[in-house]
Amino acid sequence: MKDGFIRAAAVTPKVKVADPEYNAQQIIELINQGASRGVKLMVFPELCLTAYTCSDLFFQTSLLAKAREQLSRIIKASRDKDILAFIGMPWERDGKLYNAAAAIHRGKLLGIIPKKNLPNYSEFYEARHFCPGNERPVFVSWEGGQVPMGMNLLFRCSNLRNLTIAAEICEDVWVPCPPSIRHSLAGATVIVNCSASDETTGKDMYRHELICSQSARLVCGYVYANAGEGESTQDLVFGGQNIIAENGTCLVESRRFTNESICADLDMERLDSERRRMSTFPAPEEARREGGYMIVDFELSLDSAVNTNAQTAQADGLKESARDVLRFIDPAPFVPGDERQRSRRCEEILSIQAMGLKKRLEHTGSQHAVVGLSGGLDSTLALLVTVRAFDALKLPRTNIHCITMPCFGTTDRTYNNACAMAAKVGAELREINIRQAVSQHFTDIGQDMDNHDVAYENSQARERTQVLMDIANQVGGLVIGTGDMSELALGWATYNGDHMSMYGVNASVPKTLVRHLVRYYADTCREKELADVLLDVLDTPVSPELLPPEDGKISQKTEDLVGPYELHDFYLYYILRYGYAPSKIYRMAVQAFRGQYDNGVILKWMKVFYRRFFSQQFKRSCLPDGPKVGSVAVSPRGDLRMPSDACSRLWLEELEKLG
């Protein structure tokens, strides 16, 4: 439970129909296994204490009595287990029978949740045996005491403020207005579902989409446990498809037709952050009051869940580490891992960028664009976007003015790529050597040519920007900004130099994604010569080329100076998207980049990121317009309203404590 993670499990025991004693033993063993794996929340299938397929045997008093007896046995066995478990079973109240889930924790029965929506169509006959459950809780007798029974029960972890759990049962999630909607509006952050959903052709795909979509709509964790092998196959087969989803993402899913226990760490801070950010997600007090909700408090130990042995770690696909989070942490959160999704994302982003520029050109009546083309990644992407916008407007590509401005750090490789690229897309290319102009400026301000300080570098960047702006005035066009979001986050731009433009098409594209956009264009442009140039640009080290080359090669490599962009993009994503604390981001980065960067390197560049992110906000406070393309952006008019003089001490002190 460290850093807001809670380990959840969806398990499918192999049951015997109408044999609660056998089934209880399987449940107890699975709870013990879960405890050894650090599980805090465990969900079992619908009616698993008796088996779902008992049919008219549910009318037998002996079966119902034995189920209650075995529930008591399970509860006693859970006394020293720090697990909140939901177990499906039949429950009798006032002469009526209910399909219910029992919530137990550390030797106590916390509540009974009945099923509301009873399917009575096709292969289902639940209304023959059960009554629809009550929404508002009532108290029922249990071993000399009273426990609440009702759908509107919220199980709130008193020492983890953002963990509140509610339950629904199987069909409840398939109806037009599932109870989980009300539960989430009342404050539930995790929904559990005890289910017995049989297998028919194609049903698994629908079930997967249903659970993931529900978790997205409700901004919650969803733990779905399904019945499997052991249920009667007289007419049906149950495949045991278990799913753990979080805000639309499937964290883990079991194989069908094999009873499995699946585990994943739900990120409660992420869910809390999402709901806090969404002004349309209402506060829960009114929903609780109107629904007559009852809150049942419980407490979990705050120790970090660990893998206890190599076999468990291997089964989870993890290297054995006490700090591992049991979920995949993508080292490239801005870049889809699936190739088809990545291609779709690239096409979509290029279209957003081009449409943004198209509108700006239309609005201003401009038929010309000016791009400072260096032969590097960012200016390459800006040119490709501009070409798309011009094609959409049916403007001649010769109205795109590519300006290459060699100076002290320009290498033949980047210069030749810039020239070739402009020619291949059909744009106009102008070469303006700025060496003389910058040298004169150095003379004017008394700058020693051999002093390669920040003034030496920035003078070149500002001279280039002046040239671009003046040419734009000459042709009546717009200067297209090339800088990307990663550079803006780090402040790796010359104020009023490359920091400035008339429309910044790359302003919300992170560096790790810039590479994929250029590669996608190379793969789909169907022009081999252009593709070859783009691929060579991709192979060129990232550099502002402001310092003289060494032996004709780039001497100033950006990532040697500010750190790897893949690390900075990782930090940027979790800082801005979810507001995570530095210690949590560090822990996640260590796991995501294991084997690639050691812990000291990760921490070093995290400190650099935070220092630069805070100190360079003044550059972001006056950014040019540009289109937002993803869930993270740094525009002062949209996603990042941050004081330019905010103090970074709180975050840096937390990093210092890490080592």
C-alpha cells in the first residue's frame, strides 16, 4: 500500500456443486496464498461457496445451513489475514433467498451485498430462486450480532483515504444503469464484481470491453472475478475470465478455461487525481444522502506489498524486488506500445497539428509560412506538418519558405539533410549564413569569440529568430515554431529566440513522440528518397548546434547536458498528468527503466528536471499559440497555470531524502 498502491486479486476456485465444505477449503487456501503475495483486496465469483449452478438445490435447507456454517469457518480462518474478501453465497432473510456477496476482514463479517438485477432470460433462471436485493441497508442477524445488508454499502479504508470499495454482482453491470454508477457517485473508488458469466462464442470480448469501459466511465478500479471450472456443465460452461481494470485500462486478465488467480496493484492516487481534476465528477455527499448509503470502516496495514519468493515473482512477470509494483509501468507513457495503435496515434497527431495550422493560416489570410530548417528532429516535424496544412488548403508548397542558417556549430550532415528535405517536399529553400551577423553582434556587445558561454550560444538562436521573423514580414507569412514540449518543460530554449514563433505546431508533442511521428511519416510517405533523409535525421544526435563541431561532427549533444529525454518525458507525464510526489515517480521510474539506467542516474536527472521545470516557467508563461494534441500540455492558457516564481524546495527536499 506504499505510494497509494493497493494490491487486488480476482480468483476463481475450482468448486464442487452443492459442496460448501469443499468450496470453503478452496477459498481459505486462496486467501492464504493471497496473503503471502501481499494482496489486500480479494474477490471471489458469484455463489462460489455453493457453486452457481445448484439450481433448485438452492431450495434445500441443508445446503443453505451448510453455506452459513462454512462462511463462519472462512471468517475464522481470516482472523490473521489483512485482506478484505468478497465471497459469493446464497443468503436467507425473512424467509426469502438472496444472491449475495459477503464482505469479510480479519475475522469479521463486515456486510452482505445482495444482487439487484436477476437475469431470467435465455439460460438464466435466477428469479426462480432469488429475490432482488434491497438498495438501502438493513441490519440482519449473524452469530449473535448485527451486520448491514444492502446494495448501498461503502467499505471505506480508514487509513487510506482514497480507498472506498463497493460491490455489484454479475448481471448488475450488464444492465442499462448499473449500481456501480451510483456507488461511484457516492464515493466508491473501487468496484468489485462477484460473477458467474457463462461462455458463448465472442462473449469474452464483450465482457472485456464492458468491464474496462465501466472503469473508464466511473474513473475507478474494477475487480471482476468469474466462475470457472467445477461448475456444472449440464448445459453451460464457465471459463473463469477474471479482469482487473483501472480507468479504462486492463491491468491484467486471466486465461479462459483455466482457473486462475490474477493480481495487480491499483493506483488509488491516480484515480483520486483524475476525479479531483475532472470538475464534472460530483462530490459524493449528496449521492450518499439520497441513496441512503451506509459506510463501513475497516483498516489495512500500511506495509508495502512484496513478492515473497522467486516463484511468485516469476508468475507475476516481475523481477524479485520488495519495491516492485505489480503492474506494467510503461517507460514511454506518451508512446503506445502496440504498433497499430502507435500508427493510429501518429496519424491523429499529425492531423491535429496540421488542422491547427490550417485554421491559423486561414484566419490570418496568410499564404506563406517560414520554417527555420536545421536538419534536426523538431524542425523536420514542423516542416512535415506545414506541408500537410498547405496541401489541405491547396496552397503551393513553394510558399513554404525553408530557411537554413548555418553558423559556428552547423555540421555538414544536418545542413545537407535540411537542403535535401526541402527539395524533396517541394518547398523553397533559402540559405542565410549568419556567421558575419553574429560576429558583428559579438563585436558590438564585447563578446569574446573564444568564450563559448550562454551569450555565445543564445546570440545565434536570437539572430536566427530575427531572420525568420523579418522574412515572414517580407512574404506576409507566419513563422512556424519548432520547439517541442519536452524542451519547453526543461526550458531548453532561448528566451525570445527559438522559444518564439507565430504558431508553435510542436508545443504539446514530447520528444519521445516526435521521433515516432517522423518515423511514421517516413514509413508512409511512399517517397524513398524523402524517407531516407528522414531516417538519417532520426539517426542524428539531438543538438542545438551552437558550439563548434569536433572533426566535423556534432560536439554539443543535448542529452549529455540535460539528461535523456525518455527519462524527462516519464517525469513530465506523471508530474503533470497525475501530480505524483517525487518519491513515487522515482519508484516507478526505477522499475520502468530497470536494466537501462541505474538508480543514481535516474535520481540525478530527476533533480535536474525539477530544478529546471520550476526555474524555467517564465518561458512557458508567454508561449506562442499552438495545438494541444494529448492529455498533457504546458500552455499557460490551458493545462499549466503555474506562477513563474514558484518555489521548488518542497519537491527537491523530498528527492534529497531518496539519496
